[in-house]
Amino acid sequence: MLRKMAFIAMAMVLVLGTVVSVASAAQNVANTNQKGSLLIWPLVTYSWEGMPTQTIISMGNDYYTEVWVKCYWVTQRQEIQDFMFRLTPNQPIWFSAYTGEGALGVTVPPFDGPRGELKCWAVNAVGDSQISFNHLYGSATILQDGNTGFEYNAWSFTARAPQNAPVGPGGVIELTGRDGAYDACPQYLVENFVAFRETPVEMEPVVALVPCKQDLRQDRSPTCTKAKFDIWNENETKYTGAWRCLKCWVEFALNEIDVAAVTDPAGYGTGADKFTLRGLHTQMARFRVTGQASTQCNGKISGCSAQTASPFIGVLWHEIRGDGVWVGTTPHTAGFDGSGFVLWDTQSEPPQGAGR
């Protein structure tokens, strides 16, 4: 029992210690400790089978004027649902991903998940242009069975333009870190994790990754890339050769990074042993993940005929099975990658009635 409690405490100290620390990043790189004009929640989930799970999204406007917000749900099946709502001055709101219901006066379409992500950004009232409004912030609270869960801050991108001014051409959100655009994405993500083990308590590290290149238009092209992992154990031994092919969004247990290879002859990834106690030989390790264009992923996923290198943002958490405990955080960042973008369909101002 004491060993079991020690393992649980180790995971909680690892993750909670990360939560309260401030990730070091350049001033023009997105992070989870600032306000911005574009917010991304890399993990949204719900389930009412077995152990009920739900996600509550919160957002706030830290300014004395109102703003319109455009959002897109993106599911693991690459299906999208857009919606738009108004935030009044200094207003905090919340809504359930499962029902779409929430704060007084705020109702959005429910998330047609059960797993995926959410993107929201400031727009003008017409909805034909993204604008600079660096006063938005948000978080996601993921609850499991009403007894446990974790909360993480949304990734926030500041717009590098005057307040309420358009930021680039409508429908093209450029994540370059330059003036007239938004913050860039980090070059890579890095984080410590507890190695997967089955005794004295089963503890599983899980990650959700979102590419920083994404097309949300109706006639969109998917982002197909490879997440390449480098791992170091407590003895500074380095492990390579762990990778996962993905399309637009992915969530998986690190120790099951190649589980699809068992069920699909083409395979999706490899290197599961490099995240386990048996393979690492230490209780804890760290990973560094980068996005690559790779011929290893050609033909592995339906609809992915071309590969692209893309940086990531994401969420990491540990599931402690048997005790029903989840602890989670957002990974730390390093470097600068100004190649990201978000493409979306704008809407036009209604035509005026004919004069008389």
C-alpha cells in the first residue's frame, strides 16, 4: 500500500509541479500563461459509457468592451462544427462540450465527439475577419465519474496588431510571430512522464497533440504529419525510434503508440516499449516531440497522400487505474516555429435591401 501511494504521489508531484511553473518561451511564441486573441484547447472529451467523462470549457474577456468570438469543434474523425457568440465586457462564460449549455445566455452546438479539440478566436461582428483582441483566456476542466479529473489552460496566441484591427487577410490566421500576425508555435514540446507500469498500481501516460497547421474550411485538406519522440531516462540514456503518424489530431497512451500496428497491417507508429518501466529501466523519463514530414507515414492513414512538417501544441496526463485518478498538464515549450496557420471560412455581410 505504501509503494502504491508513493507512485500516486510521484505522478501528482510531477504534474502539479509542472502546472504551477511558468514555461519559458520567447515573447512571440504561444503558451498557456498569457491572454491572447486565439485560444486552442487540444483535448475535449466526453463519454457516458462505462465511466462517465465530460469537459467543461471556460473563457473570459478581460476588457471593458465586447467582442465576438468564432469557434470550431474538431473531432477525432476530422469533422468540424463552427459557431460564433458575443462576449460582453469583462464577462466570464462556460459551457459543456456534451450539451452545449452553460452560462446564462450562452448556448453553443454540442461537441459531436467523443474526442477532439476546440479552437476560438476574436472576430469582427460581421464574421469576415479575425481581429486583434488580446484579452481572451480560457481553460478546460475534464471530469471523470464526478470523482476526479484535471484542468488545463488553453494555449493562447497573441495578435501582433493594434486593438480591434484586422490581423492578416480574412480567413487566414498566420502563426508566424511577426507583426501583423499571431504568435508562432514552439519548435518542440518537452515534458517529464512516469513510465507505464502495471504494479503496484497501473499508471499510464497519455498525450493529445494538435498540429499548428490546420485547414478548417469546408473544402479542406487534412494535415498529415509524424510525431517523432526522443526519450531520456533518469540515467540520461537516450532512446529514439518512437513515432506516430497522425491526421489533424491525435490522442493516445504513450505505451500504446504502436497499438494500431497490431490491428492494421499498415501500422501507424512504433516504439511503445520506450515509454514503459520495462523498457526504460527507471521510474521516470522525459520526452521531446517534434513534427516531421516522413515517408514512413505514406499510405498509413486514409486521406493522407502527402506529408508535412508541423509543430505541435498539446496536453499530457497520467491515468492511475484502479483508483480512478487523473492528473494532467500542458507540456513545456522550446524554440520557435513560424510556419503554422489556421484557415477558416469567413462569412459575408448581408446585402442591403433595394432603395426606393
